[in-house]
Amino acid sequence: MDDTTQATADFNRLRPRLQGIAYRMLGSRAEAEDVVQDAWLRWHGSERGAIASTEAWLVAVTTRLAIDRLRSAQVQREHYVGTWLPEPLLGDDIMPLSPSPEQMLERSDDVSIAFLALLERLSPEARAAYLLREVFDADYDEVAEALGKSEAACRQLVSRAKTQLRDERPRHVVPREAQLRLLRGFADAATRGDFASLKQMLAADARFIGDGGGVVPSFGVPLEGAQRIAQLFLAVQLRHREGVQYEVVVLNGQWGLLRFIDGALESAQTLLTDGDRILRIHSQRNPAKLAHIAAALGRELLNVVVTKPGPVSS
């Protein structure tokens, strides 16, 4: 095997890890792929004979590229219309490499939409340090190499990130079977327009957070309270009747809902639960962030475009 072939094989072996880091950093599939492609170009043009560890080198390059891109993205997100939410991904192929079933359950929270949205509170370097250490199990010397900082500085970054995120992280892991049962019940109630059941399955202080990107109608601020959220789902059913369909799928490693209106994909919804009640719903309606899911399913996107965003749909 010649050097170029070996280099390609080494990169492809590590690509899932690099893609996982970049996506968790950026919350965007397309931007993550751009970062990984940039890392490949740098790897292709590097003096590979002088590189002691292929994995450490590629992780460091990918992390630094993602930090730079996130800094630019954060400026753009400050001017985003409404609430910015990460792009949901269909399936669980963005989990850490080769997890056991137990690790799959424990770590599904580390790629959930709720978790990625929470990471937006962190600075790019703190986000990178936290992800490398807490999600990808990197030693502090590896984190330090990736960020170009001392181990002591990286320990501080991770410690502060943990403090910032502690109160908002789920306090216990909910079995996937319990999640699935609750989501199926919620989808069934929403399809039937059963207001009482919808309200009962929502926590009294539940929150609904939508992202329309200024392209389709969505709430600019979170909607709070079980009754208001149940009314929102009921309104959609009353408006579209038999045209409303829900499909339970895996989104970002956890069970979620896709909503179709007259057969076209209208939203991807991820629900945070405690096993008994739904605590939070993240509803992605921005067509640009749904296109990959629609393409994977061979479905059309709902063609709803507005010139002025407003809180008229979930």
C-alpha cells in the first residue's frame, strides 16, 4: 500500500470521530462536513512522516477548524431570526465510536438537540475542551494538544463548563423504552386532537422552543405551560385534520417525532422527558435544517414560506 492510499485509509478510519466532534461543535451537518473536508485537505498536504500520532493530529486540526468556524457562526447567530436550534440528524450514527448498548443509552444525551442547544452557552474553546474530555474521553494532554493550551488551562475550561451546564443537564437517564412509550402516546393524542391527553403528558412547566429561521412561522420566544403547548398541537390538528401525521424516529440518538402535513415534512421534534412527563419540546421547522431528513426519507418538504415571522404554528 503506497503512502497516499494508506493516508486515505487512516483518514477514513477516523472520519466518524472527526465528524462527531465537528457536528457537536457546530450543530450543523453541512458545516461539520466542511470542517472535516478542510481537515482532509490539510492531512493530504502534511508531512505525515513527522506526525507521531495520526489520530491526535487529525483531532487537533479538526477541533481548531471547528473553533474558528464556530466563532464566525456565533456572530451570525446573534442576528438569527427567532431561536436558533441545531440541525437534527436522522438516526444514531453520530454517537461515539463503537459504543456498547450501555454506552449508547448513557451517551445519547451527549448528542441530543437539548444538549447541543445548551452548549451554545459556552465559548468555542470551552465547548471544545468539554466535548473532547467529557464526550470523547480524551486525556487532558490530548485536549491540551488540540487546543494549544496547557493542561491546567484545559482543566479550568472543563471545570467551568461543567458548572455552567450542571443545572440544565438531565439528572437521570430515561430508558429508551419509556421514551418510546411516551412519544407514541403523545403522537397518538396529537393525531386524534385529544387535548386532555396532550395536556396530561406535558409537565405543568413544560417549554416549547421552535426554530423557523425567519423562513417559516415559528415562535420567537419559548412557549411555556402544558395548556398552551397542548392548545398549539390541537390547533394544528384542527387546521389540517387527516392531513396531519406523526412518525416516531431516532433523531440524534434519541426517539423523536417527524410531523408531516399532507405527506410533506413540516417539522422534526425532539422531546426531553423525565420518563413520566414531557419537559421540553424542540421543534425544528427551518427548511434548510430539514432538507437532509426529507431527502433521506424520499419525502417533500412542506412548502410554507412567509415574509414576516410570527408565532402562528408549532
